[in-house]
Amino acid sequence: MTITAYVLIAVLTLVVVLLGLSVRVITQFERGVVFRFGRVRPQTLGPGLALLAPVADRLQKVSLQVVTLPVPAQDGITSDNVTVRVDAVVYYRVVDPVRVAVDVQDYGSAILQVAQASLRSIIGKSELDDLLSNRERLNQGLELMIDNPAVGWGVHIDRVEIKDVVLPESMKRSMSRQAEAERERRSRVITAEGELQASKQLAEAAEVMTAHPAALQLRLLQTVVEVAAEKNSTLVLPFPVELLRFLERAAPSEATGPVPPGAPTRPNGAVPADRAAHHAAPDAAVVAAHAAAER
């Protein structure tokens, strides 16, 4: 009885060990690739319990989740001879577990190396302006470059994004000066366009006032009202410039008139001061007119 019990215990232990070697649990996001005596089976095992042949089968689990792979920053020189440092991120997932398990030894490391080489290549083929402002096109080109070899490994590249572009300090200063000069140019152009539009409007207003002289008088009265609205003690009244010009033209004609007989003259033919003051009376009238205008 003792020997029989020992045999039964040994058999049960062997059965438990074999069951432990044969039963596997596969999660929902995984697929199982079975190698039987070293040869891969074409059918993969889905999620749940998987029964394997003891000793003969070997199971390799492959995850189907999307993997986020950060690409280390790569130094490169753009096509316009600017040194930059660019990093990126790659999103990929496995679509063929059998090919991933058979065709490539470490598909994660392989994708990383291809991504680094492709990133350096895309830097050398692009200009600095494309790296800064046209990243969508560069992302698509980088995705195609990485996806070409990855398709043969059973991996699909979902998305590639360039994260950051680091520029030298000298280039940053040059770009800031360029941006400042561009903003100054735009401000000058806008100011010039405003002056052009204002000149056109003033020219049209002058034409209207020329056709209707009363419009000029109304404008002068409006200016007086605007000035009077301010809290000051000075009132500016418009004074006809034609009257001043008339007085200026009349003054020289009287001052250069003929000298009456018997008037005292100097040896050099100059007129005495009292007579000059008499003929300079129109100038005093002009001064009085200016004073009246100021009052």
C-alpha cells in the first residue's frame, strides 16, 4: 500500500507538471506564436487558455498594442547649411505576429535604428524653413521612410511626429533680427498706404470745396466751434489772406511814389525819415490787421 501510494503521488505530480507546462494564458492584446520542434505553426493562438504539447511546443507572446517609441535627438545639417538638433516620436503596432517572431530578432530595436537613420536623412534633405513651418509634409515623408522596411517585418507605422527643433543661439538672434525687420517693413508699408488713402480723400475734398466755395466757409466755422469747445481763453477767427496780400501790394506803390517839389532830400537822394514813416503807414495798417485778427 505504501509503494502504491508513492506511485500515485508521483503520477499526480507528473500530471500537474505537464499541465503546468502545457497550459498558457494569453491576454486580450496578445497573440501566441507556437514553435513545434523549432518550426513555426501558421495559426496563432488567441486570447484565453492555450494548450501546448509538452516538451514539443514553445510559445512566444507578441503584443498588438500601439507602441510609443521616442527617437533620441539627432544632430544634422540642413540643405541650407544650418546646424540643427531634431528629435521625434514614432507610433507603431504589430500586424503580423508570425513575421515579427520569425523575420526580425528584436523588432523594437530595429524600428528605433531605422527611425534614427531616417530622421538624419530627412534633416539633410530639408531646409530650415521647412523644419520650422512645414512639419506636416516632413512627418509624412519620415513616416514613409520608416514604414518601407517595417512592412516586411510585420509592423505598421501609425504616425511619426517631429517634436522639437533646437537651433544655435547665433541663428536664433539672426532670426529675431529678421523678424523685427519684417515687422518694421510691414509697419512702414501700412503707414504709407494710410497716407496714400488720406491724400486721395483730401484731394476729393479739395475738389468738392473748389466746386462749392461755401463748403470752405462751413469748414472754417466748424473749426472755430471745435476750438471754442476747449477750455481756453483764445478764440481763433479766420482772416482772409487776400486782404493782407492786397495791403502788401498797396504799400510799395505808395512808398515809391514821386517826391513833391521842394521836399528835403539827402545828398545821396534818400528820403528823410519822417517822409519814410509817412509812406510806411500802410505797413502799420497791416500790423493793425494782424492784431485785430489775433484779438
